[in-house]
Amino acid sequence: MMNSSKQIQMSGGDDVVFSAAAAASEHNNGHATCTSRHISGSKPILHEALSMDDIIQDKTTNFTAQSSNVFKWTTFLLLGGTILGTMLPQNPALPSATWRLLSSIIGYTYFLSWSASFYPQIVMNHERKTTRGLSVDFCVLNVLGYCCYTVYTTTFFWNQRIIDEYKLRFSSDEGESAEVTVQGNDVAFALHAVVMASVTLSQIGIYDTFTARPPSKRVLVIILATIASCIGYVCF
């Protein structure tokens, strides 16, 4: 036996409470009976009984549609990663062409998948014109983390001095220098991620304002401590 009640507001200010009792058994063939109770002199309305079969069918349809979307986007991301991994430059440090191709395909697939994950939240915030339900602390720390990650990947990819120092410091006992594993898809993801994380954070200020939804004091302490540590490391 499953009971549910729902109160709705009718036009003209009339409140009506619908009590729906559904019993899926051999006696009622799985149909739900609906009764109405008038509270404030509401006008008569027409309503129809819902069957448990209709409810189950609706849920099954929604699940099938969602599964279809997941499969479609997964296929799209895998195909896109395969195309990019095949066409774009690959890591020459890997021992064989097979490993270079496989590494490149996996790298660009992760780049597309992780990059795509930023957009649903941004679109939802724009459509709702609010960021309620989204953690402000998460957004602030996300920007901080991706800023640090972007500095790391870009310097390891483009700064030859840092690359040489890394190879020298972590060379093997046999004199073989270490290889820097940062690749182009890592840099592309880092740059894209810091932009998208910043857009998400800015939506909090646009739609709800940071006065109404400020970050917590703990997060502010983490940010100040990170900045102070970086300055201290560089200067001393």
C-alpha cells in the first residue's frame, strides 16, 4: 500500500487537497483511486485516476531517455578523444608508436570529458538565474587549485630552464635524465579549467552577490596561507 498527498493552489485562490491511495493488487488491478476534499469553498474540478502502470511507465521512459543521452555523449567523447589523439602531436619519450598513440588518445579523451563537466553547472546557473545549492567554498577552492595547476603545467611545458633543472635533479644513478610527462592536453585542460572555474565563481557574484553568499573564513585562511607560502618560497 502506498499513500501520497499533494496540495496545489488553484486559480482564484482555492486550495484543494488531493489524497491519492494506490494499491497494486489483484482486486483493483493496480489502479489508484483519487478523492478530493474542498477546504475553502473551492469550485468543483475534474480529475482522473492514475494507474500504477502509468507511473512506472513514465519512470521507465525517463530512465531510458537519460541512459540514451549518457551513451550518446560517452560515444561522442570517446570518438573526439580518438580523433584528437590520432591527429595531434604525441609524446616522443614513450618507447613505441603504439604506446604513444594509446597515451595520446587516453589523454585527449580525459581532456574532453573533464572539460565538458564544467558546462552543465554553468548552463543551469544561467537558466535559474541563481547559484543557490552550489557551494561557494568549493568554487573558490576550485579556482585556487586550477590556478596552481595551470602554473605547474605551463611552466613544465614551456619553460626550458625548469625542464632542464627537473631532468638534472631527478636523473637516475646511471646518468639517464628524467622525462617531463606534462603533455599538450594537460596544458589545454588546465587553461580551460581555470577559465571555466572562474566563470562559475563569477556567477555567484552576478546572480546572488558575494555579500549574500560569502566564502567561509576557513577558505580565506587557506587562500592567504597559500599565497604567503608561494611568496615565501620565491623570496627566501
